[in-house]
Amino acid sequence: MPGLIQDRYGTYYVQRKVPERLQEAVARVLNSGKSKQVFLKKSLGTKVLKEANVAATHVLADFNRTLANAEALLKERPVIESLTDAQIRRMAEMHYAALLAHDEEERSEGTGSEPLFQNIAKQLSDAGIPYSTPFKVGSVPEFGLSDREIYKRTDTLEFDLAVSAPALARGDVSVIGEELDQLLDEFQLNLDRKSASYRKLGMAVLAAHVRALRDIERRNAGEPVETPASAYASPEAPSGEQGGTLREAFEGWKKERDRPEGTVHEYGRAVEMFIQLHGDLPVLKMRRSHARTFREALQLVPKSRRGALLKASLPELRDYGSAHPTVPKVSPGTVNKQLGALQAIAGWGHHHGLVPDDVPWADPFAEMRLEEEQSEREPFDARDLQTIFDAPLFTQQKLPAGAKGEAGVWLPLLALFAGARQAEYAGLRVSDIRTDEETGIPLMWFSRDPKAGRRLKTKTSERVVPVHPQLVALGFLKYVEARRQVGDKAWLFPTVAPDQKGALSAWSKWWGRYLRTHVGIHDRNKVYHSFRHGFQDALRRTTPDEELRDALTGRSSGKSVGRTYGAKAMLQRWGAKVLKRAVDDISYPGLDVSRVRTSVL
């Protein structure tokens, strides 16, 4: 069969050269982290020609699907070779304004991490555990930033400047590659990365980035630096060219394709509540101040609504909640769902022509979501953990139907030693378990792929986490290799993968029932997410570096100036060895998993 090649050990593999015009698109389809993909290559895992010919048929079919997806991507957004000077200037100005607006918002409302810090300090004090900190403990500032937040922001700013300023001097625009991709996506442009315009855009945006950091540094010294008006709203469009409204965006979003009935209802409810508060604004006119007051109104909505409150508008619910401060309010998760719905509808409107093409637009709902970690969910204690992992599910491989095969064993073990969310594990592909080339350390990569249904909670959820030694001992890497025989792009846990509609939700319900009826843990505040809470507690014991902890857990509480960490940035800043040391030291005193048996042991 054409394309079959033997490596130096005699193992067959398939290789196909990607047409040059598709190389960048294929890299984006595969989410490979490369600027372009020159070859598609896959080992067939056999030295027997007859077996290789059979296996190659399926692999070549996968290659064809990848190339077809790349073709579709090019048709949707064709590659362009140049930008106008006005476009470049507008993008650079937008980036500069966004950085200053983000900085101004943090100075006004705080970074969001101080309540968590104070809560941890209180827990330690209440438990009689000694600790030391140079920062004030006992209260959250009524306005602005705490000393601790100022220190952390200054440290992050110094790091960013130390990277960005020398890069500007060298002309190295690769340091802001993610920012350039985001801007081009915002303007719906697919610019050739090898073109002169890309380099020119990169230098303009990098210069704006450094200028913004310098101005933030001036603000830190007490100098007044105004945030450009374009950070709050796009420049005024000519009269009659304000584009479509929020309700028009919602109606267009509904008609685009069939959507789940529950999703349409939830998004429609969010849109109507926003309109009740602010009116049916043009998408172009929606500002961060609108998003913030909408969020604040939602936070006052009573959790339980009866009688007249069932049909009350958002302003009426807000006023009732304000007049009855002791009445329980809706959870941060509920508020975030409403914000997410509006963000999706406004974004759809922007991408589908409801904002004039020649007017830049900034997402007013970006980074508006509330911190959800302060919930009533509690971590499992040592006795709980021992009871869970002594159950026949783990010690005897007795897998109920609801466990959905290997997912029933591995999802709890991974949560215990890596601290991610259910959906993040369900969305893993075999190719997401990679070995760091420099150190040989096995890593889990969490990244988003909306087209495949793989979504992450926030941008900060994109990260890399080393595989804990205990997971290696339990055979996780052997399990990965077994799945790799199916294919690099195969789902790691196919029974709960994103393409299995409703499977993960069913698994989650099964796990809750299993905890209560089989394991005997009846506290309903202890759920699957309790593993994540326990992991975060264990991580605090291994490293004092708050930013490192936030990066490893994909949390959004510690906001950095101008950027958020992703997998590549984590490896650049800390390196695989530092990440591994933090994860390797995680332990649960009193827990013995020596009786746990997985299918590969």
C-alpha cells in the first residue's frame, strides 16, 4: 500500500505529505501547537506487512478526514497575505486599551483572589495550624487592592516586562503569538503567518504591549494614566450603522441550527433578563459596565421564588433581594451560566455581521464570571478516601453498568492525583498524554476543541499537569498506550467522551448514587468535585507559589496583568521539572491505595 514505511526497528508506519496550502490549517485542526503540519504520520504498531495493510486503511481514512476539515476551515476563513495600515493600527490600539482596562478593573474591584487567601488563613487559624505571612490577615479591602495583591501583580508585571521588552528589542514577535491569534480571530482574519503583514502586525502589537506594561508600571508608582475610551466601547459607528440588537442576535443564533431545547430556553431567559435591566441594546453598544451591573443584579436574585416572584422581572428580583438580605441567593454557578449565555449570544452577533465590519469590538463579558470555588462542597477526609478506594470497584474491578467501563475507575483516581474536572478528563484524547521532549516527564495537556465538543470552563483551564507517580504505579500510562493502539486521536475514555451525548451526565449521576448507596458516604456536600478540593488542599502543602497552584488547577482567581497562563506558558515559566516536583509531592496522609487494581495491572 502506498505510504507504508518501515522504521529502523522494522515497525510499519503511514506517512502522507500535507499539501503546502493546507499545512497551517491542518496544524489548527490537529491543535498540534505547531505553526504548520508538513506531514501526517502514524505508527501502525506491527512489523507484519499483512497486518500493516489492514491497519493502514483506517489510518488513511483518518488522514482524509483531517485534510477535509482543513479544507473546510480554509473555505470558512480564507488565508490573506496582507493587512492595511489602518487594520494594524486598530488592532494594536485595541490590545493596548484592553490591557489598561483590565488593569483599571482590578484596581477598582480587586483581582478576586483576596477572599480565598483570607478564607484559607481563617481556616488555618481556626484549626490551630501555625503559619506565617507578611500580608495583613483578617479582612478584605472595601475598595481596591490588598498589599498581597499589589505584591503579586508587581511580580507578574516585572516578569512580563522582562520577557516582552527584550523581545521587542530583538523583533521577536513569537512571545505574543497567542495575543496575535486572539486579535486576528476577533477581527475574523486568517493572516498568513509568513507574510510581511504578520510581522508588521506583530511588531505593532508587541510595541503596544510593552507600552501598556510601562503605563501600568507608572500607575503602580501613583501616576494617573487614562484608559482609552475604546476599551469600554467600540468607536462610534456612523448614524444608522449601529448593527443589530441583542434580541436580533438571539433570534439569529436560534435559527442558525437545531439546538437543545433546554439550552435555547436558558439562553433566552438570560437575554430577556438583560433586556429587562438595560433595554434591547445594539451588540456594538454593550459595555463592560452593562455586564457588571447585570452580574450584580443576578447576585441579588432569591434562590427560591414563589408567588409573585415567579413572574417578576430582573429589576424586581434585584430589589426584593436587596430588601431581604438574609434570603438565600442564587449560586455563583447560576450567575456564571447567565453571563456565559449572554457572552455566547453577543459573540455570535459579532461574528455574524451584527457589528459593522470596520468597527472593532471587545467582548464586554470577558473575565466577568464569579469565582465558584467557595462552595459548600467539602473535600473527602482520609477516612472517606480509604472507604472509597477500598470498594470492590477499585480493588476487585467490579464495574457496574453505570461506571461505563474504565471511566468508573480512572476518573476518580485521576481527580485524586491531578485535580481536574470531570469534563476535562472526559475530553482527553490519547494525544493529550505526551512526554516532555527535554525531560522525559509524562504530561497531561488540557486544551479546548469546540468543534469536537471539548470545552473547558475558562481560558485559564488550558494547562499542563505532570502525571503523578502513583498514577504511573497504578498503570495509567499502560492504559494510555493500550488506547493508543486505537489511534492518537482516540478518546481516552470513549464511553463518556464529548461525542457520546448525555454519557458524562449519566456517569456523574451514577457516581453520586454509588457514593451514597455502595460506599456509604451520605454527606451530600461530598461529591466528585470533592476530589478537586482535596487536590487543591494537598497542593497548598507542597508549594507556597500561589500562581503555580492556580496554573496547575486551572483556576481563574489569580489574574495576571495582560495574560493568562496556558500549557506552553506554564512550561516556559516554570519548566516541567518544577511542575513535576509540585505534583509528585502531593500525598494524602492516612490513605493506602496498595489494594487498588486496574485492568492493566
